[in-house]
Amino acid sequence: DGIRALSLLWVISGHCLATWSTIGFTNPIMVLPPYGVTAAVVGQLFFSARFAVDSFLLLSGFLLVINVVKRCREFELRKGRMPSLWEWMPALFGLRVIRILPMYTA
């Protein structure tokens, strides 16, 4: 989860920089090449946030698959067989709703 949090911070900072660049600058020399922030490699990494979004989605999908595999193995140890799609899919969506719904109600 720590790498995913860093990826999320990268997404947020990249989008903030992109928004900041569309609003306008008081001094464009501070941001644009050859002397600005985007002239350095670090500035270019933050400005290219599309890689950050890809890494965040990749890590989120990986963690989701790991969680599903872990739950299927636990089910198999308890029942002696692999669960069918209709047995684990409602529980998976239910847990996602329980996790995400409080953000929308707040």
C-alpha cells in the first residue's frame, strides 16, 4: 500500500502542476525550459502524470487480484473446493461498496 500511496501522490502532484500550467504563470521562466522546473528530469516526471495514473491503476489491480486469490484459497480450505463466480463476486462488490460508500456520504 505504501507504493500505491506514493503513486497516488504522484498523480495528484502531476495534475496540480498541469492545472497550474493552464491557469497561467506570473513568471513562465520559472516553469518552462531551459531554466524552469520542467527542464530537469524530476520536473518532467511530475509533468508526465499519465505514467503515474498507469502505475496507480496497475498496482490497484494487482492488489485486487491478490485479495481475490487469498479469499478463494481460504474458501477452498474451508469447503474443500474452489468457489464459483456467483459465490465470491457478490462478496467482492459488497466489500468495495462498504469501503467506498462512506466517502460519498460524508
